[in-house]
Amino acid sequence: MTSMRERMLAGEPYVADDPEIVADLDRAARLVERFNRSPADDPQGRLAALRDLLGSVGEDAWVRPPLHCDYGWQTHLGDRSFVNFNAVLLDVARITIGADVQIGPNVQLLTATHPVEARARRDKWEAAQPITIGDNVWLGGGVIVLAGVTVGENTVVGAGAVVTRDLPPNVVAVGNPARVIRPLQ
């Protein structure tokens, strides 16, 4: 029989009260607390805490606390990428952040999904879809990226936009829902 954790990792509906899932959440909570409380004058200690938390951290990548995530190990941060204050990474599914990405303050990357049907929500079913942020993307402050979305390389997403579907490479997108307003050269 498939465990709820295996169902979660396969992108299938699952219930999050499974002991394996709870253990993963507890692990992440401890590591997030360690990262968020790391002293500003100990950048190597802060980086070590981040590397313990996330699935991978690229060369010269940096995250400014506070950071919030579900599991941590489902998030992969590329080389030279920067994540500003108060990022929310609901990494129930994999979050891949490419190289040279700039993420503004209060950005939310939300892989979790919930059923539309009330009974299924009451029964605590949920699922997730991965998010991919391409190389050299800039997500302005307060951007929200929803489950299953890919943002193409070099794309700029304006502050406060809500990205509900894939964005192609080399464009500027703004609004709720985010829409392409012009190509980049």
C-alpha cells in the first residue's frame, strides 16, 4: 500500500497527518527556526543552516531571513540567486529556482493545492504541483506564484502580480492574474 508521503511526492491527493509527513514538517520547523534566528554577524553559520534546510543551495546564493517553508528539502536554489525578506516557500512539491534569480520581499511560491469540493477539504485531502523559476528571473515584491507554474528564463514579474499560469521566457508580466505586457529584448 502506498503511504501518504509517497502519494504526496507523486503529486497525488494525500492527507497530511501521516507520521512521516509530520516528521518532515517538524524537521523543517526546527531548521527554519535555526536559520531565522542565526546571527547577522555569522554569515557562514546562516549559510550552513540554509544548506541543512534546503534541498540544494547554489554557489553564492543568498536568502535573507525570515524564511518560511513546509519541508525545505523540496526547494532548490540556483547559483547566485537572491531571496529577500519574508519569502514563503510552500514546498509540498518541488520548487526549482534557477541561477541568477532575484526574488523580492514577501514573495510566495505556493505548490499546495486543495480540492474545490467541500467534503474533500473537510476530510483534509490536499495535493501539490511543482513550481519552476527559470534562470535570470526577477520576481518583484509581493509576487505570488501558484502551483504548477513555470516562469521562463529572463522574465520579469512586476510587484504584487499573481502568477496563475506559465509565463514564457523574455517577457514582462504584471497584474492579477499576471499577464504579459511586453517582450524583453
